[in-house]
Amino acid sequence: MKQRIPFLLLLAAAVAAGLYFYPRWLDEPQAEDALTVSGNIEAHESALGFKVQGRIVELLVEEGQWVEEGAVIARLDAADFRQQVALEEASLRVREAELALALAGTRQQEIEAAEQTLIDAEANFKQ
């Protein structure tokens, strides 16, 4: 039994040395001017762009989460845009009504009022 202990210790040391040196023997030698470093790289700032300005009401991704190109990452408050659309639609309806009046022609009452104004102006001019 005493003869086996040095043999087992020697075998364990050889296995440990083999495990330690084996990966180093397989590595390719590096150039003398190569710099090898290790660590983590973190991006602290990302440039995002929206087509319009607004307040973000929903953020759909977390910091550090991987996103695909074209994915929705945030939603803007649409209340301002809805209000602007409503104003533009009202303006359009007013302009359509003005166009309809212009295409309908002059009403008889307007012609009579214009003639009366002309008669009054001539009367005032003669005095």
C-alpha cells in the first residue's frame, strides 16, 4: 500500500500538468505586437429617432435587450395628432362648404342687396 501512494501522487501530478499545459500547446503563437485584453463592453447611449415629436407613453424594450431592425420599441402619445387631424378635417369641411357656395352662384337676395347699395351710393354721390 505504501508503494502505491507515491505512484498515485505522481500520476495525479502528471494529469494536472497535462490538463494545465495541453490547451496552451494547442494555441497558435501570437504576434509580438498583438495586444490581448479581456473585459466587457457596454453601450451607454443609443441614438433613436422618431418621425415626429412627442411624449413616450409606452416603452416596449428593456435596457440591454436585443431588438431586431424595424421592431417597435416605444409608442408616442397620439392625443396631439388626433387633435391636429380633427382641426384639419374641420378646416377641410369649411373650405368644401365655401366651394359649394361659390359653385352654386350668387343668390337673388345678394344681387338685390348689391343693387340697393349701388343705388344708395349714387344717391349720396349726387347730393
